[in-house]
Amino acid sequence: MSQRFCVNHTRAAKQQAEVLRKNATERGYDYQWRQARVEHLKANPLCRHHLSRGQTVAATVVDHKIPHQGDMDLFWDRTNWQSLCTSCHNTKTALEDGGFGNRPAMRPAWLKPSNIKVFLVCGPPASGKSTYIKQHAVPMDIVIDLHDIRRRLTGSCYSRDNNHLNMALRERNRLLGQLKRERPPKRAWLTLLEPKLSGRRWWAEKLKATEVIVLETELGVCEQRIQCDPQRETVATEQREAARLWWRSYSTNTTDKVVRTTA
């Protein structure tokens, strides 16, 4: 499972990093796109966001509802296009894609339900989320783990560089956006912290998750794992505090599948 995930998704991650360095024409906004944009705006001349509020404002931008992030199939998928005014487009970009120097969304509001089964694996730092997935996933499954994505893109999953985190979040959100296009029997596994019930419900409702799994790994076990992990050495203090905060914030739910670890 890990080998297949590495081979297939490392290639996608490298392509995404390359996309970020390209100019507009190289990213697909060429003459063909400009012609398609004009045709779309002629057929759909009003800002969709304003229309939803009963307001009439001329559209100037053809927006990709789900950020394509270099996926040219998604780029040219006309069902993924919408007409927006410049103001609405700029706001959407800033909130969802990390525009204007903002961080990409930790919870992307534009997510659509997954077309395949999704399992949410939640728990504090060092609770064993990645290990749990390795034990239960099969080779064709899709694993979306922010730490693994950061490692593939930057060489370290515990870097303090905010640019590294932003790059990883964009790639994670791109992978999440593609779940609506996947086909069974593939399944997806998503790792999250989300100690609060409200957070887990948000993800479950957005993706129409099949199951929410919470790893109730005892705080002492998490702290010991953090202390003994050489990769976490430079962030051990922050990781231990994050584990404590998770347990202080944790709220239970009878519908979650709970896995308890005491050693």
C-alpha cells in the first residue's frame, strides 16, 4: 500500500509544485481558454454568487468551482466552471485557495461529497493514525495524510516553515476535491486531529463519510511516542502540548468507532 501511494501521489505532488512555478499561459490559460472564457460569459453573463442572493451583477471571471491545481481534466470540465464578478472571485480565492498570502483552508468549504467510501481517522498526535490505516487499507485505496504530503513535498513532515504547510494544504485539498471523481471499489482514508464532535461532523457531512474512527490513545502513550520519535525531536514540546490540548478539547459521539490504546 505505501509503495503504491508513494509512486502515484509523489508524481502528482511534484506536478503540483511545478504548477505553482508556471505562468498563466503555462498553467492552461492560453488562447483556447480565453476563447472558451468569452463563450462561457456570453452564455452565463451574471455573477453566480450574487444571483444566489437575488442580486444582478455582471460576471467578469470564469472560475473553477473546485480548484484544478494543474489537473487539466478538471480544468476543462465545464461543469466545474461558474461565472463570478471580480470581487466574488477574489474573495473565493483568498478564502479557499490561500490567495493574498492567506493559508489554504483547513476545512475547504467547496468540498463536494466523495463518490467512494471515505473513512475519517481522528486522534491526537502520535495516536497511531497512519499505523491504523496501514493495517486496514488495501493497495488500491487512497490515503490522504497531511504529514505524509508534507514529507513528500518538503522532505520533513514537522517543518516549521509556513510555506511548507501551505503547499501541503493545497495538495491535500486538491486530493480531497478529486474524491468526487473517483470510482469504487477504491476507498479513501483521511487523517485528522478534530478532537471536537463539531469538527468531525463537518468532515463527515461534507464528504459523506462512511465511518468516523477515533483513536483514543492515552495521553501518556502519545507523550512517550513523541519523546521516543527522533523525527519529532525538534518539535517534541509542541507535539506534547498538542496532544494535551486534544484531550482537553475531546468530545465523544456514540456513532464514532472508538479504538482505545493504553500501551
